[in-house]
Amino acid sequence: MWKALAIFILANALVFNSGQKKDGANLAQQNAENHNAPATLTPVVNNKTATPENQSARPESPHWYQRPEWWLCIFAVPSLGLIWWQAKATANAAKAALLNAQAVINAERPWIIVEFEDITGVPSTIHTTLLKGVNKGRTPAKMIEGHSTHEIGPVGFRPPDDYTAPFVAPNQNLTVQGDWFPIWPLSPEALITPAERYGGVNPTFLYVYGRILYWGTFEDPQIKPYETRWCFIYNPHTRSLGRAPGTYAQNT
């Protein structure tokens, strides 16, 4: 479309220049003819110049509205506006189509969400929690790698972006919709000290975090895989895990 616009503007410029050159050539030819024409004696009667009524007047240059190149320029203005409007409408339609396609992809892709639950049959004195990954999406997921670990940190602790703490991969090759796989069972009480359990002036807490990289079944392996990151904080008073605030945990 921009190429057609450039051709249109160039054509108008050529027509305008040719009209200017043609008018200049006619005017120069007319001046040369007037210069080479023999002088004509005009009779004077009673101190008055005798001018015949049938003497032809000198031709004048045409008005601007009689030149076709000016009309081309006038018509070019709304044409340019129409081309600009069409280009903008096309760009908006392409953007809307891209957003619609992305929404469809997000609706059909797999979503691995990490959850935790208490393991039944374990005595309450040994509080054990199982971390597991659940596919909440509509298509199967194929895990590439997974890492999970724990760390003692202050309030507002944020896990590092890159670390290595692999856990055992699930037995199944694909995790279908609603299916899940274990990540690792942990006993938070066995991972903290009495000082961390009862707090103090500068209390610290147990954080359990990790990340999983996985593919969908229809994605190109050359594209960046999906990633799930999580971070839980342990409350020693209620003996329970909860999602830690911050920007680390996300699903992409």
C-alpha cells in the first residue's frame, strides 16, 4: 500500500513539473516572437494615438484553475486521506486478529499449577506436605525439567531466578488435563530451628520454591517453553504453607 502511495505522489509531481515547463516554454516563445516582430508605426492624429478596435490583445497566461496539474493536486489530498484511513484500518484489523489468535492459544494450551496438600495417615506431630503439579489446561503437557528446594529467609525473601535443584520427573510422558504428578513431600518442622519456629527480633521463615519447564503438544521446540514458578512460605504457628507474596511466582 505504501508503494502505491509513493507511485501516486511521484506521478502527480511529474505532471505538475511538465505543466510548469510547458507554460515556461510557451511564454519564452511568445517573448521571442514579440522581440523579432517588426516595429509597427501607429498614426497620431491630433496628438492622439489611433488604436484600431480590431487590434488583437496579447494572449494572457491561463488561470490556475484552468491547469490540469492543479486539479490533480486538489484531488490528491482526499485520495491520500483515504489511503491513510485504509492503512490504519488494515493495521487495526491485523492487531485484532493477532490478539484473537493469542487468546485462542492461551485457552487451548496446558497450564501446570503447583499445589500442596497434607498427606493423610501421617501423625500430626510430623506435619508432612506433598507438593504436586496439576495440569489445569485443556491440552497435554510434556515436562522438560523441574527444580524445587527450600531456604530460610527474612520477610520479603525472593528466590533467585536461576538455580539447580532437580526433582524426579513424572513417570508419564504427557500430563493430560486434570492429571497431576508429585514433586516432593516435605516436613517443614524438620527444616526449621526453634529460633525460626518461635520468631524473635528479626524473624526468619521457611520458603519452599521451584520452577518447571514444559512443552505443549502443538508447540515448536525452537520456541521458548512454558514455565511455572512457585514460592510458598511456612507459618510455624499454624503449621501450614501459604503462597508467599512477591513477583517470583508466575505462569508463562
